[in-house]
Amino acid sequence: MKFQVINHDLSIGDLKIVGVSISSLVLVGDAGHIALAAAFDTPPETLTVGTALVPLSVV
């Protein structure tokens, strides 16, 4: 994929990041090459995807 952006007189005073999602990239300025990587500090078998976490009823 080729993507070209031309910024004219771009000025950033302050940048406040409140939260980070699972996939995030913050880029201010020019970049000739961007390489993204991911790292988990949790073993893959403990990762829960797509399941609602609700308390189990007591029988």
C-alpha cells in the first residue's frame, strides 16, 4: 500500500494520550518507514477474546 500525505505548516502544541487500545500508533511529523510490532506479557492461553465475563450463578 502506498500512501502520501503532504502537511503544510503543521504545529503541535501539546499532546495528551488518555488511553491506549489494543492496536495503537501515534505519529507526529514525517516518517519514511513505519514498522509495527506487538508484544504480550500474558501467555496466549490466558487471553480471552469475544467472551463476556460475567459472574457464575451459585447453585
